[in-house]
Amino acid sequence: MMSLMTASDPVPARPEVALDPPLFTGAQGTGDLQFSYLHQVHDLSLDCIKIVSDEGTLLSMNRNGQKAMQVDDFSTCQGSDWLSFWQGEARGLMLAAFERARGGQAAHFSGFCPTMKGEPRWWDVTLAPLVDPAQGGTGPLLVVSRDITAEHLAREALNDLNARLHEEVQRQTESLRRERQTLLQTNEELENIAYSLSHDLLTPVRHMLSFARLARTADTDKRERYLGIIERSAEHLSTMIDGVLRFSRAGRHPNQRQAVQLDTLMREVQTELAAQPGARPVQWEIGDLPTVDGDAAQLKQVLLALCHNAVKFTRDQPQPVVRVQAHRDAAEWRVEVQDNGVGFDPQYGHKLFRLFQRLHHQNEYAGAGTELATVRRLMDRQGGRVYADGRPGEGATFGFTLPLAAS
């Protein structure tokens, strides 16, 4: 980026450039008026105008061009290699345009070139031959560079704004998708609760009412048996109501996301299960558990529920074994609790995480059928999912996933 001449430079001999039609005609010498006009345009132009040899040597630069390029003394850069001013991505564009202009055709490119003092500038550059190639040979080139730094920075700012807007739209879209999914799940849960209230919860109530009526007219022995049935039905009803309340609270607890060490939570779960009344010895096989991003209290509740479920359904095994391990996939952790208990028919596995759904009779294995539904609700709020697999008499595997923490 350099200059045709400075005000103090002597006027050089005019280059052989044919101007047709002439710019001025009159009594005075037409050539002198033409040259004077071109000299004024050259010096008054706000663009950076240079004459560069066909080898790339900088011959001259106008005064405003020197200001734009922050040239304090043109003599220090006159005769330097103008081609070397361009580096990086712009260099290839410049060389292609330079060769085109040397071949006799006007050329154009845009690119980055800092000033002589290192300030960043972006330029829109036009190159044209000063000698008609039809006359034979090559000659110097006219190079006109327009400072487009402001436009470039504005365009970059606009692109950056568009990118951030796109990211925000994506984020809001994902947030709406999650909210929609949550609403769908909430509607499903409400339907399950409504169904349970009208069926499952009414069953023990009907038992109590029926046997209470029978107890009024029964003899002493039967009355005691009926009262026992009423008591057990009331206890079962109480358990179911407690389960519904826990299920409901699981959806209201605010997420407090942090780095959570699952191995620490697992040790707490083992301690709590061992302290429960009537707890049997269990062989625990705990693999390496990761640190994940999530709510510690909710994740502990999930592990406690799955491990309690595994211990419960290994009750009839002479040597109950519960294995807890984690696997890392491309985008998530899979944490699995596996047991050697009674198992279940896999074709009904999709029902296990619904409220009050059971694959074993209440008389065989106690419980309200709400723990796994609560696990599913908690994992929905953690951004994960739940799954189950099993075979009758061969044990079961219950697992959940968690997205990998953002690095």
C-alpha cells in the first residue's frame, strides 16, 4: 500500500498512457492540462493510490495513501517489495490479482494488510496495467486500495450477532422442547394419578369397608380376622398415599446442579440399606463410578431406590449379589444396578416406571409401586432417561443415563 508521489517530489516524466477521448481540449497544451488534472486527482483521492512495477516494487504513493498506511517518511518504503506486505489468506488472492493485471487485465481482491505501524486494516484493492499490452511488453501497474476496515468490522459484528442470535434461538428452542416434554410427562403422570386414585387407591378402601361391615355381625374369631384384613389394607393404603406424596414432591424439588461423586453417594446408600430393620447381608460389587453433573440429593434418591429394589427382589436368593457399575458412551454416562433376583418378563418392562405398576403380587413383595415411577420423574428432571432389562429367574438390570458434563 504506497504512493504515486509527494508534494515535494519533482514531477516525473509522464507515463505513456493513451487517454481517448482527451480530458481537456483548448488553446493550452492539452497534455499539460491532462497531466495537471490527473496529478490533482491523484493527490486529493482518499484512496491509497500506488504505482507498482511489474515485479512488485513500490514506486510511489499519494499523500492520503501515506496517511492511511501510517507512512511517516515515504523514502523508507519506496522501492520495497509491495507483494511482501500481504500475508495469510489475503496473499493468495493478491498474487492471483497481480498476475491478472500483469497480463493486461484489470483485477480486484479484498483482504487484510496492517499499516506500517501494525494497526489492522482491511482493503478493497483494484489493479490495472498502465501500459496497453497491445503495444508490447509489460509495464508498471496502478494499484488503488480503499480502506474498508469499518465495513469489515461492521460485517464481522453483524455475523457475530447473527451467530449469537442463532445460538439463542437454538437454546430457546431446546428449552421449549424440554418444557413441552415436561408438560407431556406431567399430563401422563396426572392421568396415571387420576387412574390410580379411581382404581388402585380405592381397592384397599373397598376392602376396609367390606370387612368392616362383615365384622359388625361376625363372631369373635372372624371379627379378629376381618379386623386384621382391615388393618393391612389401611397400612397398604397409607403406603400408597406416601408413595404418591413422594412422587409429587420429586417434581417440585428445585435442581441444584453441581459436580457429584457417585462413589460417595453409593457408600451412603450402602450404609442406609444395611441399617434398615431386617436387612440381610448382600454381596456388593461396585465398579468405578464417575463424577457427574447433577443434583446430589436427587441422584442419591435414585441410587437408593434402585439398590433397595435390587435388595428386595433378591430376598429368596441364598447369596444375594448387587452389582453397580457405570459405562461412558459418546454423549452420556450409563449407570446400572444389576441383581441376581427373581427378574421379570422383559415384554412388560416398559410398565415398571409407571405409577402403581407392579409385575409381582403385593403378597409376594411388599411395596406401593411408586419407587420406580419416582426414579423416572427425578431422572427426567436431571436430563437423563431410565431403562430396565430382565429375565424371569435370572435377575434384572435397572439403569439411568446422565449427559456428560460440559467441559
